[in-house]
Amino acid sequence: MATLSHCRWLITCAIVFPVLLARTNCIDIYHEWVVSLDSTIKPVSSPQPVITINGMFPGPLINATTNDFVHVNVFNDLDEPFLITWNGIQQRLNSWQDGVSGTNCPILPGTNWTYVFQTKDQIGTFTYFPSINFQKVAGGFGPIRVNNRVVISVPFGKPEAEFDLLIGDWFNVDYRVIRSSTQRKFPVYGAVPDVMLMNGNGPYGHPDSKTHESFTVTKGKTYRFRISNVGSFFSFNFRIQNHQMVLVETEGSYTNQVVLESLDVHVGQSYSVLVTADQDESDYYMVATPKLLNASDGSPLVAKGLLHYANSANTVSGPLPSGPDPYDIDFSVGQAKSIRWNLTTGAARPNPQGTFNITNITLSQTFILHGSITEIDGLPRFAVNNVSYLAPNTPLKLADEFVNGSGVYQLDVFPTQSINDAAACGASVVSGIHKGWLEIVLKNDLGIVDSWHLDGFGFYVVGFGEGDWTPESRASYNLFDPVVRSTVQVYPQRWTAVYVFLDNPGMWNLRSEHLKNWYLGQELYIRVNDPDPNPGKENPPPENVLLCGILEKSNAPSSSPVAQPSH
Ligand SMILES: *[C@@H]1O[C@H](CO)[C@@H](O)[C@H](O)[C@H]1NC(C)=O
Ligand SMILES: *[C@@H]1O[C@H](CO)[C@@H](O)[C@H](O)[C@H]1NC(C)=O
Ligand SMILES: *[C@@H]1O[C@H](CO)[C@@H](O)[C@H](O)[C@H]1NC(C)=O
Ligand SMILES: *[C@@H]1O[C@H](CO)[C@@H](O)[C@H](O)[C@H]1NC(C)=O
Ligand SMILES: *[C@@H]1O[C@H](CO)[C@@H](O)[C@H](O)[C@H]1NC(C)=O
Ligand SMILES: *[C@@H]1O[C@H](CO)[C@@H](O)[C@H](O)[C@H]1NC(C)=O
Ligand SMILES: *[C@@H]1O[C@H](CO)[C@@H](O)[C@H](O)[C@H]1NC(C)=O
Ligand SMILES: *[C@@H]1O[C@H](CO)[C@@H](O)[C@H](O)[C@H]1NC(C)=O
């Protein structure tokens, strides 16, 4: 349950915004979450364990406004360690709250830990989900909205209502069974998900569905749907029978508004669309069909919900709205290229997004990263440049803080521009130059649409291309109005290029959002170090920092500069 209270000025807002104190209205938002397993929910017929938050699946909404402070006290009632990450929340100067294995010790069973983070300089649609132990396939995810401050106008009229729409693939099997099968050479389970859910509900009309999702609308009104892909494997195409959608936002950027019949959403991505209820008062299908799969209309992998007009007398009828050929990559690339930044609108700040002009920037670094599947010691692993990430027991960020990184990882051993000639495991950490522009070229040697996410920053999505990337490929980049977002897709056998401005010191996770790829090593960390010794830069560790790994038995208070490692 969320409770709001006015900011304790002296403790939080005043420290961060002494100048803006008179004008800002930032508040502290408090959530207390109990994370537990529930076998009675049965999104589809099988009695599998689902990870719930306060009994809810999906979990509760975090409804914040730019610059609010969000406090989430997480009680882990599972029988195994747990961590949540806030996908797309940039954790400015504060990778301590990022909730991934490289920044935080897990919350042990039977204990609680309070995250405190600020939605600093952000607006938009995001999600949270478990980041370790393959738990995301069992639930534990939910929606995040970051609303504009009232002083900054939104580039469209206020909708009648907003709806969070979390769509994702789902397995009919206990997540622990899938998890252990990923470690085997011939997985029995977990190759392809079984069903596609909408806000935790099975497809409308499917015999295995107990419930279905339905949104009630009034004729003539316009609604904002915040659509996220919370699955682990499939990209999907979303559409609404007889209705068009106006794309307005993606992961914190207002886009040029384009009218769409259907929208591709890749794993980990979020979008806002406006839908006007301009049809006869009836019920209409909302569907999400998987990409790169021929799923028939009756397949459980076709998510189905209803757009229900308040005075509708009719049940839904007619064929499902047809979408693009799921194998038509060019359709998807064309749509991706048409999603552009609206340069004239303000977002978190009043100055227009187009003020951040990247036409002339000088690149400081280029990383060329191949995602691939490989085999190490006879077992399947995913890798970046043939290095498969293996999480050390001591989070990288804690190792940096308390023992100067020593013994936990070696900085800059990871090959950022070439491929290791033999697949290997490692704790990959590379230096990013503070306040430099980093170019990342993501290449996909897999047969799926991969999806990459960087914590701490937005990607300026400058290019999508076929075949080999060469420096000449830069001529095809869109440097005028690339959209800025946290998660970007990479098509099979193709590349995607992004720019990142490394103005946020910290230890930042770069990962595939495909759960199996991530779990089996397709990730690395970018360490952005601010050498400026002035105080007021990166935040110190929080007072409640958890210690583990080589730091476990030390009781180092956060004020002590170096903890003694235990042996
Ligand atoms: C979310 O917060 C905004 C701004 O405070 C408020 O207008 C809106 O009603 C809230 N929505 C929900 C679902 O709580
Ligand atoms: C655990 O919860 C208690 C009770 O709400 C709270 O006082 C305490 O600060 C929490 N512990 C941590 C480490 O956040
Ligand atoms: C998918 O279905 C279409 C239409 O039925 C068919 O033409 C195509 O060959 C199928 N593709 C695959 C890969 O099965
Ligand atoms: C961009 O935002 C402005 C508001 O600043 C709005 O008037 C305009 O319609 C938007 N442009 C597009 C193409 O969506
Ligand atoms: C960015 O700068 C370039 C030249 O430096 C200019 O041509 C372009 O119009 C600028 N873009 C915007 C959005 O102002
Ligand atoms: C971009 O670079 C060109 C050539 O170096 C220069 O003439 C122009 O003023 C620069 N534009 C901006 C916006 O910095
Ligand atoms: C920390 O390690 C770096 C290299 O990894 C070294 O340059 C630096 O001197 C070390 N600092 C301390 C305080 O030991
Ligand atoms: C990656 O590692 C595998 C297994 O060690 C090896 O067969 C392959 O050649 C490597 N890839 C490259 C491009 O060197």
C-alpha cells in the first residue's frame, strides 16, 4: 500500500533542491511491500507458484512525479534471496539503489530492505521486476509512472483516464523447474513460453483462462494506455480492433505523435499510446501476437483482452484485428525508425528535448558488442564478445567502495571492440569516461529479436542496420531527432547503434532483457568514475547498505572508508 506524505523538507528535498524549494512540490512516496509465493492465483489453469507483492500479480503501481523520492520497504517472504530493479529509473548519482547483482546484496529470505530513490529529472513509463534467480518468469513485476510536474505542459490533452497494460509471455511451469533446466545442455522446459498474459490474465475466451483483462471506456473520450513488455522472451505486436493508436511517449521521452494501427513492443520496453473511443458502443478485441512465430488466433500465445464501451450491449465479434507478418523484420525496423524525439516539447524540464543537440558531439569511446550463445564447460551460456558474465559474490559497487575493487573484478579486461577467441566467464567491468559520449554498436548473432537495456542513462537510438557495421555505417545515423530511451531492440543478424552521455557516475548494468540470456551471462557493467574529489558528487552508500561476499562479517558502518574483509 502506498502512502503519501508531504516532504520532510529538511531531510530530503531541501538538501537536493535548496534553490527550487519554493517552487517544487516534490514529495516522499512510501510503499511497504511483502513479496511472497502464491499458488492459488493460477493465471492459466496450472497451480504454479506466482511471485506476488502484497498479494497482487502484477504488483502495485508506483505513481510518482518528476523529482519525487520513492521509499520501498521490501519484505522478502520467499524462501530464497530476492532483489528488484527499477527498469529505466536512472538513479542519478545513486547506483546504490539500482537493485542488480553488481550494485546490491540480495535481500535474504525473512528479511527486509528499504530502497530510497529519486525520480530525478525524469518523466515517463517504466516497470520494475526481480533481477536475480530467474524470478521474473514467476512475477514480481509491476508498473511505474513518472508524471510531469504541473508547471511543465504535456504535449497532448489530459486523457480521461490512464491504464497500465503489462503484457508478457508466461510459462505454465514452476519457475524453479525452468531455472534449473536452463543449466542443462538439453533443456526440457523453458525453450518457448506457453501463453501470453495481459496484466496477469490469460487470453479472453481461452479454455485455460480463469479471467481476462477488460478496460471500460466512454464513447468520445480519449485514454492513455501505458503498454510494457514484461515477458522474458517474445517481442509482440499490439493492436485494438477498429481503433487507431497515437504514439506519444516511450520510456521517458515524448515522441513525435504518429498514428499507428499496431505497435511492436520488445522485451523490457514501454510505450504510451492515446486511444479515442470513437466507434459504436460495443466490445472490441485488444491483442498482442508474438513476433517471429506463426501463432493461430486460438493459440494461448495470442494475448486477448477487451476494450469495453460503458454502454456496450454487444459482446466482442468478428475476426481478430490483423497485424503485420510476424516474420516481416522490415516492417518492424521501419516502425522503429519512425519513432522520433519531439524536439519542441519539454519533458522533465521546461527546456525542449531538442535543446540536447547531438549533431556535433565528439565521441569519446566506441563499444562494439556481440550477443551470442556459446558453450562453456559443456553447458549453454550466453555471452557478450564471447565473455559470459559470472556475478561475483561481492557486488562490484561494494567492492569499489570498501576494498577498492581488489580481488572481486579486474577493470577493463573485457574486450570492448573485438571478440574473445575462446568463450570464457568473467566479471566484465569496463570504464566509461565521465561526461564523455559513448557509442555502442549492438550486434545480434542470435535468431531472436534481442533487447538491450542500460541502467543509469538513456540511449539515443541513432541507427539500425543490416550486415556488418563499419565506421562508414555512421553516415546512415539519424543525429537529428533520435528518440532517447532505456531499452532498444537488436534484430537478428543486424545491428543497432546508440549514443550515451556518461554524465552519471556509478556502476551501471548493461544487459540483455531476455531473461535466459541475462541469467546465463549476457551482461556487463560500465563503471563511470568521477575523479573530481569535491563532495556532492556520487552519493555515499546508504545507511542501511547490506554487506555480503567478502564483506559479509564486517560490521562496517557506512561512514568508515574501508571495511576489513573477513577471511
Ligand atoms: C498519480 O499521481 C497523479 C499526480 O499526483 C495524480 O493526478 C493521479 O491521480 C495519480 N494516479 C493514481 C492512479 O494514483
Ligand atoms: C525493515 O522494516 C522496518 C519496519 O518497517 C524498518 O524500520 C527498517 O528500517 C527496515 N530495514 C531496512 C534495512 O530497511
Ligand atoms: C507463417 O504463416 C504464413 C501464412 O500462413 C506462411 O506463408 C509462412 O510460410 C509461415 N512462416 C513460417 C516460418 O512458418
Ligand atoms: C511536439 O510537441 C508540441 C508541444 O510542445 C506539440 O504541439 C506538437 O504537436 C508535437 N509534435 C508532434 C509531431 O507530435
Ligand atoms: C543541431 O545542430 C545542427 C548543426 O550544428 C543544426 O543543423 C541542427 O538544426 C540542430 N538541431 C536542432 C534540433 O536544433
Ligand atoms: C557544429 O559544427 C560545425 C562545424 O564544426 C560548426 O560550424 C557549428 O557551429 C557547430 N554547431 C553547433 C550547434 O555547435
Ligand atoms: C585503487 O585501485 C586502483 C587501480 O585499480 C589504483 O590505481 C588506486 O591507487 C587504488 N587506490 C587505493 C586507495 O588503493
Ligand atoms: C567464441 O568461443 C567459441 C567457443 O570457445 C569459439 O568456438 C568461437 O570461435 C569464439 N568466437 C570467435 C569469434 O572467436
